[in-house]
Amino acid sequence: MDGMDEHSTAVARVLVCLEEVGAEYEIVPIDFTVKEYQTPAHIARNPFGQVPAFQDDDFVIFESSAISRYILSKYKSNLLPEDDLRTATMVNVWLDVEYGQYNTPISTIIYDLVFKPMMGTVPDQQIVDANLENFKKVLKVYEARLSQCKYLAGDFISFADLSHFPYTYYFAGSQYGSLFNSYPHLKAWWEDLMSRPSHSHTEVHKTHLEKCCSSWKFSINFSKVYRQMKPNREVRDRVKFRFHTSIKFLDKLSKV
């Protein structure tokens, strides 16, 4: 799916990782109303004309999962363990499960419930109902897994957990969010993610993000909510990001 649905959730996934590692970043939105995503400058960053895109010096990548992994690896975050093969593999297993099993029904539901009304179209209840049934089957597997360990890859939080944040956040806030009550271990997992200790972020930077991203309010909302749920962490080797809907990773950028 294209449009605001894929874009805002993809941006949110990267924002989660930026906040986790303590990177300093700036968001510079691309104006989809004037098709700025089709300009040569943005196509050079992402040949599919989508968001986000990421630049670290002369290294340019796109796709939110790849960008997120790069950020976590660059900062040697424990959210993406690499020292133990089996541990790393379990993280990858549940990232693949998210992509192949979890996201298909939930993204379709959120597209109909949230983004269709934003675009002036009416949700298709038959599509929502059919995908809810498929989603329940997926949640049953998650419930079984989370009855065996606290987090998806084991008894440690990882990118496999946090990567679920964008779509799950929308779903939990929808009229169907109470569905999680039927899966107590999954509900506890989600509440644990949402209750992670807050870390302060300057009001000046929040205001700047809001001004830059008035057309990207969902991405900014994700960013704010995550600042309330992310763990305390020491900000180290601060780096400034320029987040076009593309993200530009710069070693030196003047303060906003």
C-alpha cells in the first residue's frame, strides 16, 4: 500500500530506533501534495519514490527495516544482538514473522480504519472483518510464544518487539483495541512496551519537528508517544539527522 499509511508507519519505525540510540535528528518532510517524492532529488535517495530514505555521509539507503538495523548496528545497540548466532537468529525470525504474518492483516485493517477516512473514502467493513479473523489467528501464535518468554525473541527486548510498534499503536487505539484483552500475555507484552520509562526531549526540538512535519502529523505523534515509552538511555556520540521523509545522517549540522 502507498500513501500516508505506509509512509507514516515506516517513518515511525525509524524514529523508534533513533530515540533508542540517542541520535539527534531533524525531520524535513517531503510534500506529497505536490509530488515532491517524484523529483530527481528524492528519486536519487529512494528509487521507488517512497519514504523514508537515509544518508550517512556518502552512504544512502532506503526501506525502514534496513535503515533501523543500520542505526542499531552503528550504535551497537543491544536491541539488535549480533554476538550470538542463535540469539540474533531468533530476532530475525520474529522480524520475518512480523513482515510476513503480522503486518498483512493489521496494515490492511489500519488502512481501512484510519487512512481511508483521511483520504475521504469509506472503509470496507467486509475487508476489515476478514482481516480481523486472520489477525486473530496470528495473535493466537503470538500469545503462545509470549506465554513462554517475556519478549518475542526471548527474555530480552529487541528490535523484533519494537518494530511492531507503529501498526500496533494504531490498532490498540482503534475500536478493535479491546481484542488484546483476549490474549493476556500479548496484552502484557504491549503494555510493557508502552510503559517503558520516559526520556526527556527538549520542547524546542519538539516544536521544530511539529513545524517541519505539519503534513506528517502521524509520524510526529508516534515520535512524541515513543518519547513517553522509551527507556532511559545516555545520549552518546550525538548525531544530527535530517529526516526528509528521507533521513539524512550528518556529523555536523547547525543547531535548530
